[in-house]
Amino acid sequence: MAEPTLIQIFGAGASQDATTVTILKSDIGVTASAASGEAILAGMTLKAKDYLTQTNYDANIDQSIVIAEGFPGFANRGEDSIQYRNDEISITFSKVDSAATLDPNDY
């Protein structure tokens, strides 16, 4: 098999050229016209999670990343101890061991 494509991971509107990557907000579930960086990162992660599964990883030696959900938890934050829900998502990067640091170009 081949490495997962940009479209498989981020949707039909995803594209790239030599210097830019374009991902449509609608493809990643972001609706705000001026979305925060956190909203965009969350949308990209949630969308990528749909394809970068453990099942696909096990079936495709060329897939190097797995995104898996953990269990939700709760934490009190701020002076008023307002309860927040914490949703955990784990991203695992796999490559042949070269004792190197994490480099996005390896994936």
C-alpha cells in the first residue's frame, strides 16, 4: 500500500503545492469565519483521526501515524474551580529507529 494521501486524511478540499498546504475548514468541521488556531488544530486532529486508525496502520506498512482517543476526564480550573471536560487524543509517530529526534519530514 502507499502512504495515506492529504485528501484521505484531511478531506476532498485538501491540496498542496511547493510552499503551501490548503485544508478547507468545512472538511475539518470548523465553521467560524475567524477560527482560533486551537479550533483549527482540533478540527485537523479530529478529521485525521477518522483515517489514521490502528486498523489502517496494521493493514498498511506505509502508514506511520496512529491517532487514538482516550477516556474523557474532568478538571477544575480557575479561581472559581469551574469544571472542564478533558478529552484525550493520543498521536503515535512510528519510524525505523535511527536514534534521531522527531522530525516531520520522516513521516
